[in-house]
Amino acid sequence: MKAVCWFGKNDVRVTSVPDPSIINPHDAIIKVTTTAICGSDLHLYDGYIPTMQKGDILGHEFMGEVVEVGHSVQRLKKGDRVVVPFTIACGKCFFCRRDLWSACDNTNPNAQTAEMLYGFSGSGLFGYSHMMGGYAGGQAEYVRVPFADVGPIPVPPDLPDEKVLFLSDIFPTGYMAAENCNIQPGDTVAVWGCGPVGQFAIKSAYLLGAERVIAIDNVPERLRMAAEEGNAKPLNFDDEDIFGKLSEMTGGMGPDACIDAVGLEAHGTTVDALYDRAKTALFMATDRSHALRQAIRACRKGGTISVPGVYGGLLDKFPFGAAFSKGLTFKMGQTNVHKYLAPLLSLVENRRIDPSFVITHRISLKDAADGYETFKKNRDECIKVVMKPDLN
Amino acid sequence: MELRRNRGLYARAARHPFLTSGAALLGAGVGYAVYRVVTNWSKPEVAKEVHVETSIAVNKTPAELYAIWRNFGNLPLFMKNLVSVTDSGDGRSHWVAKTINGSQIEWDAEIYNEKKNELIAWRSLENSDVVNAGSVRFEQGPQGRGAFVRVTMNYNPPVGKAGEAVAELFHIDGAHLIKEDLRRFKQFVETGEIASITGQTSGRAEIAQPSTDLSPEAAATEKARGQRA
Ligand SMILES: NC(=O)c1ccc[n+]([C@@H]2O[C@H](COP(=O)([O-])OP(=O)(O)OC[C@H]3O[C@@H](n4cnc5c(N)ncnc54)[C@H](O)[C@@H]3O)[C@@H](O)[C@H]2O)c1
Ligand SMILES: [Zn+2]
Ligand SMILES: [Zn+2]
């Protein structure tokens, strides 16, 4: 089959690889009908995530048709059309039973590596480094899905792929980011980053009752989407003093909750951002946290910082004093996708949201290398790329 | 997890009030112990006694876990280096483990302390090449935490040829391997399979042919059927 493989920094190739096969009794094989490139994939593409190996198959946002099931699979059948969560969870452990699916104890075959770095290991992830399990991803014609009875959710035939695909990651991710804000009536939520995750965080914040959402980025078309699709107030950080503006818009209080939907590759031209660039270039720190710092400073006293953006290692010059003296609450982590599948699917079925609004590019899987470049460089007003293996 | 190395006489471990908890533990442990001795070759008169403790929470009751563990034939399902354990029915058992180069070590063991649903403790019989002792305890955890499985083991380096063969091949922390065996035990018991990517597809040319490797789970099932790879 054809699959998108990682060969190094800025180097992904569509290659012929063997078809996947059932390895464990709860596995299924899915024929992928639609898959997408995520902002998280850019962290791999940019070489920020350790323990990748040349030849690893990428991709964690995908859906398709079940073509084979292992002998212990009971719920899922051949022919089912399913969306697959990017986190792999067993459904049986302490964490799964508490809806903390991305903390599943039993799905990372390389848990000891993550433990060395983080103390404990989270769940396995598709296509996201060997530290996270080393599972082959879904930017491919076929993919092996472990614990097939636990993760994949069957979707109704009348909903096209583009409306349900993002249940695999970015819709639940944006939704959990907003849920983590504990939104109360009258709340203002500020969202850093208007990529796909930010876009879903904006919509979700309104769905969860926010009075007003403010969107921060410096890419004009992304800010435009946040305003037009998301009904957010856009702020361009190239033109505005973000702290001053947020303060002014909230009567001097600061936003009630701040969402960092940027993650470890935040851009910026302020002193701290340049300092981060220099330090990460010299490997003295690993993550650039400019957006997070700004969010911590801007947030109101007793407010919440919600972090869906991915961080992998060490932060430098983290304003913990500000966080402490204002009594902030921090919520973060890989999304507990399984928890959100059914409720968010019903929002789509009830037409409360049409997740396909973020898609700007539809390409064939064989053009994936181009897709990565276009997405990374915001070329051609790119916001979200979906790929189809059967497109020519 | 704790790893302690004491100086002690070789004979002491044979009578030590801990019993080995499994051959994989043991295979690894022995290798490690011997490795330590070899790397401390300047003091050949002192045998190293190794003491390891580790624990893991498993989402089952102590009684369920005890029952699985007490059926020694199950141990190779999750203990990587264990080839077989045969229960002779009189509290004695025969253990076969493989070393990293694929050669095998064997010994006999006896249960010398046991409390139903709580504790199994055993030790190698006298005159074994492999001197070891260990225990496994199953304790009820706080509400919703399942049971805590605690493994303690002590082992002493084997003497003679077997010991040297093992020593060459293990350069790994024995405690680490024990922890990994316990992790597989937890996965196996909680989910019915052991997480694996062995043999999966990738764009690496060297595995461009479908792999013939078995996953740990598949390998375990094969073992359970009594087929040796
Ligand atoms: N928690 C999870 O489970 C999860 C799931 C999916 C994605 N993510 C992460 O969410 C983040 C966003 O994902 P995405 O797909 O939207 O990525 P993306 O790269 O498309 O979006 C990031 C956006 O942040 C903007 N940005 C950069 N620096 C900024 C700054 N200083 N202030 C404000 N905006 C800034 C960029 O211009 C871009 O529009 C990534 O870190 C991704 O890895 C996390
Ligand atoms: Zn993603
Ligand atoms: Zn789990």
C-alpha cells in the first residue's frame, strides 16, 4: 500500500510499504477513506518530537471502513464505517474508567521511555513517535487499529467523511480546551492560535456558553475565519499590544479563561520570543512558550489557563510567580477523545456544528509531501489539509 | 522500585526467606547479578546478593490475581524470558528460562510459604545452579485502585559455566526487566492482550517483507500451547 512516511526534518515521502496485519486479538484493519494533516504533525515535520525513526508512518486523524477484525473483537464488524480517535485506549484500566482515556495505562508498548522522561506514560498514539508507542499512523491506505471495540465510533451513512473526520482529534481537542475553561455566564475566553484547534476551541467556547471569544494570531486568513465562522473578536499580535488590548476589552480585569492553542512552536518578535528561539536552537530549552507566557500574564485573577497546544519538554522563563499570585488554574493534556465522540457526533447530527468549515485543501494522499509544505508555510491561505487515498 | 545490592555469602541466598516470583524475573536477575560480579572481578571472593522490590496496581481483586499467578503455567504468558514452568503438584516446580543469546537455564523450586489470595513465596531447591528466592503479594488497594501486586526477589549469581554464559549476555538492569514483566502482567490481566507493535508495517526497507516475528501476545499463546519457538 501507499503510506506517508517520516524520513527526517522537513522530509516526508509517500512510499510503498507492506499492508498492515492483525497483531493482537482486539485489532482491526481499516481501509482509510479520508485522513488529515494536524498541527501536531508539523511538530514532527519540524523535528521537535524525539524518538521518531526513519520510515515511521505518520497520521493520527483518519477514518474509513473496517476490512478485517481480530478474533476477540465483538462490537465492530467488517464493513462498518468508523472514525478513529488518535489516542489508543484499553477501556479497562483505572484511567479509562475515569474518562481519562489519553492517560490509559495499557496501550503504550514503549511506556518505559515515556516514564524516563515524564515519570509516567500516557496512552499510545497513532503515528506520533516511539515514545508514544510507535504505532503506524493513518496517513496510508490501510491502518491497524488496536482495541477496535473501544475507540472507533461508527458514523451514520448520510454524514459525509468531511463532517465527521475531525471527531478523531481537533474537534474534541478544541471542545475539551473550552470545557477545561469551566465557562460561566458572562465569561470572556481568549484563544491564542487560530489554527484548526483554535477554530474549534472558539466554536466550542460559544457552545459551552461563553459571552465573548477573542482570537489571537497573526495570519490574516486565520483571523478572518475566527471572526467570520467563529464569531470571535480577532486580534493580530503583529499590530496590537495583546495584554493591553485584552485588559481594555475586559474592563481592566483580563479574560476569565485563556486557551493556548499554539503549543511549543509559538512565534513572536518580543524579547522573550527571540530568547526562546536562541535557546531552542542551542538545545538549552526545548519548547518555545511565548503564547503561554502571554496568556498567563493576561489572564484575570482566579482565572483558568487551558492548554491544548502540545508541549514536549522543558520550558524556560515560565512566569510561575504571576500564575501563583493570581491563583490561576491550569488544565491541559492530550485530548480524552473517547469521552467526546458520542456527544460531539450528536452535535454534528443535529446540525449544531459542521466541522468541515476548517478545510481549505483537499488533495490526494500521494501529494502529501506537498500538503505538509503548504500547511507549514501557510501557503495559499492553507488552514486544514484533508487527503484521500483514492483521489488522483 | 528499589534495587539494593548487598554483600553476602553465596550460601545465604539459598536459605533466604524470599522466593523468586518468576523465571523471567530470575533469568534477568541472574544475568544482572552475574554481570555485577564480572564487573567487580577484582573482589572475586565476595558474591553479590541482589535484592529487588517493585509493585504495580492492577484493576482486579487480590483473589483474581492470586489465582492467575498461582497457576504457574500462566507465567510465561507475560514473563518475557520464561520458556515454561511445570508444576509438579507437591509445591515443587521446574523452571526453564532463556538468556539473551537464546540458550536456556533450568532449575527446580519449591513453595515454602503461601497464603491463599495473599502471598506466594518460593525458592530454588538446594544444589540449583541458579540460586534465587522471591515472593509476590496481592494487597487490596484503596477504593477503585484494584490490587497492589508487590514482588520481592533476591538472587545470587550462579557459579560455573552457566553463570559465565549468562553474564556475557545481560548488560541490563534486572530490576528494569522485572518491572517490564509486571507491566505485561497488568496489561494481560486487565485487557487480555499485551500492547505491541512487533511486526507492524513501516517504510523501513529492512522490514519491507511481512514480518514473521510474533507479537508478545501471539508468542505467549504459542507458548501456552506448549510449542517452543
Ligand atoms: N492536546 C491535544 O490532544 C492536541 C490535539 C491536536 C493538536 N494539538 C496541538 O494544538 C496546537 C495547534 O494545532 P493546530 O492544528 O491548530 O496547529 P497550527 O499550527 O495550524 O496552528 C497554530 C497557530 O498558532 C499561531 N501562532 C503561533 N504563534 C502564536 C502566538 N505567539 N500567539 C498567537 N498565535 C500564534 C500560528 O500562526 C497558527 O495559526 C498544536 O500544538 C498541536 O500540536 C493538541
Ligand atoms: Zn492532531
Ligand atoms: Zn486504559
